[in-house]
Amino acid sequence: MKKIFFVIQFLCIMMMHFLSSQSSAIMIGMGTEELTSESALIVRGEVAEVETRWSADEKTIVTRVSVIITDNIKGQTSSKMITVEYEGGEIGDIGLRVSDISPLEMGEEVILFLNPAKSMVEGDVYSIVGNAQGKYTVDKEGIARKSGFSVISGEDMIDNNIPVEKLIEKIRGIK
């Protein structure tokens, strides 16, 4: 009986340690091919506006971001500006952080893999495919970088720290 109690106690301690040590989302890696095939629209652009508000049902915090499109890499949109929406953000002293979301920041240059979304607020908006995996931040040296998640498998298929032009060429070559 003591042996069974010890095993159960050990398993509970290990589960508590595992669950409490998670600081970012752990996912199965999505390569450029998978992200591209699952996306209706892929754009390069600059974040022009970030607005956080309550969802229509007032149960969650939602961030809406306006992105000025500088390059339509895949798909078409009738506008030079699109709206991207995701869960999370801050309203006053209340904040919601979602572990598999890499927030968009004002002035940031990005490449986004997108699909039309059922908006949590109102209007026509897009959601990021693969959450944090579908967002690249473009640095001043022209390198596309990902962050905000960990993968349990498929790390070798993820294009990270890749020259922007090489990434765009790869995306356009995927049918």
C-alpha cells in the first residue's frame, strides 16, 4: 500500500512540475510549405495601429491590428490595409496573455500567414495561421524571424532567421 501511495505522489509531483514550468506554447512545428498551403492570404506589411477591446460577448480581451500591405505574397485583397485579430492584450489594469500568440507591435514590419476569421468583435478580419508560427518579424537587416513558441517536433522544418527575399521566393514557389 505504501508503494502505491509513493508512486501516485511521485506522479502528482511530476505533473505539477511539468505544468508549472511551461512559459510558452509548445506546438508541433509547421514548415513554410504547410503554412502556405493552409493560408488564403500571405502579406508583408507594417503594423499601423493596435487596438485592444472586449469581445462582443465581453468575456475575453481581443486585439485588432491594422496592417498596411507592402507586398501581397499569396492571395488577393481589395484593400491596401487589412485587419488582423487575435485573443489577448491589455485593457486598463486587466490583461490576457495567450501562450501561443506572438503579439503584433506598432511600427513592426511583418510577414503574416492569414485566413479569414470569424471575428470576436465585428467586421471582416483575418486570423494568423498557426498562431505564433504564422508571424515573421522582419528586422532592419532584412532577416525574417519567429518567436513566442516552442516545438516538440518538426523544428528542422521551420524556416527561421531567413533572408526575407529567400522566404518570399520559397512561398511563391509552393503550389
